[in-house]
Amino acid sequence: MNAVIGTLGITAAGTIINSITTLSTNVFTLMGYIKLSPHIAQSDIMKVLSKSDIETTIRLLQSIISEIPHYYNNSASVVIALKNVQEIIANIEEELKDIHNKIIYNSNLYLMSNIRSYDFKTNLDSIEIKVSILDRRRDNLFKTLEVFKNFEKVIPQE
């Protein structure tokens, strides 16, 4: 039974790690589009994105997650921590998609664009909240990994 659970843990952790890599790539692509868009609110958007440091945070986190030793993947708590990180990165990706779609819509407006264009305030506030959640979930993942590292030191070798 333990072998089945261990295999499921490895499969689940591997799937989550692959998903995090895909989501991270999507976030980087969306941020590239947003950076290059010539929109009137671009300076406000870029200020929030720069201040929150999303790109570098996710890039480092993705790299660290991909280097987690496989023997940690048997742990349900590590899988849960990885799933939590995956979920918040997916939420950040959705928010960036929404901003990107609004930028495209706004750029296609010709008549009464000031009245009909989308505002980004809600999206930017949401991104700031989600980045702080990402920071907490990253810390939880690292603390979980540290607990297992400390367990290895305490367990006597037979």
C-alpha cells in the first residue's frame, strides 16, 4: 500500500511541477506582451508589476521547485504545498490574461475611448494581493522542505 501511495505522490508532484513550469512560462509571456503594449495606463501597470517583482519571484521559485529532490515528492505535505503554489500562480496568470485582454480591447477603441475603455485598478490591486499570497505560500513550501530536511538529520541510521 505504501508503494502505491508513494507512486501517487511522485506522479502528483511531477504533474504539479510540470504545471508550475507551464504556468510560469505563460506568466512570462503575458508580462512581455503587457510591457510592449503602448497603452495609456501602461505606466501604472508596469509600476505595480515592477514593485511586486512577479517575474523574478516566479522565475526563481520555478527553478527551485524543479530542483527539489525526488525523495521529497513522496510527502503529502510537500505535494499540498506545491499545489498551493501552483494555484496562486494560476490565479496570477488569469489576472494577467484579463489585463492583456483589456489592453487589446482598449487599443481597438476609436470612438469615445475614454468612456468605453477598461480600468485596470481592480486588476492591479488583485495582483498585489496575489503576489503577497504567493510569497506566503513560497515560505510555506520552503518551511515544509526544511522540516523534512531536519527529519533526515534526526532519524538514526540503521
